[in-house]
Amino acid sequence: MPKEVNYPQVTEPQVETWLVHPVTKALIACLNWKREDTRDQAGDGSIVDSGNADLTHGLLHRALGQQDAFREAADPEDLLDHYEMIFHPPPEEEETEA
């Protein structure tokens, strides 16, 4: 009996086709650039307020969370797999000699 899934699934070939599409590649590149920009902001002092340590801590904490989010979003196949949205056909059974 097939496993029940919570979300509609797509096939492996559909995912592969989508991942090599130029728009998908551009989106993933932008997500990686945004992550790098957020990392650079956290390190260049532009979000540091020397008069308010709580605000600085909050802004740095937010920047670190954004970096994690952009990193995860830039790996859509892993995200789809996490929610079992890619249909992986069961492995074919090997024939055994009697």
C-alpha cells in the first residue's frame, strides 16, 4: 500500500526540469546573493548602533536568521524532499534465480 502524503507531489523529472530552467537558476542565484549581502551587512557595522546594544543584538540576530532562511530557500529540492513533495518511485525489485 502506498504511503499517504500530506501534500500534492511532483515527479523527479518535473523537479529536474524546473531546476535547470533559467528562471529557477536566476532565483537561486539571487537567494545566494541576498544571503551574502545579509552576511556582509552583519559584518560591516552598518547595522550596529553603538548607543543601543539591545537594538544591535536584535538586528544581528535577525540577520543571522535571514542568512539561514536564504540558504535553505536556495536548496529547493531539499525543501521539497523535507515535505515529501517529490514522488520517488519505489525501487524495482531485483529478480532472484530459483
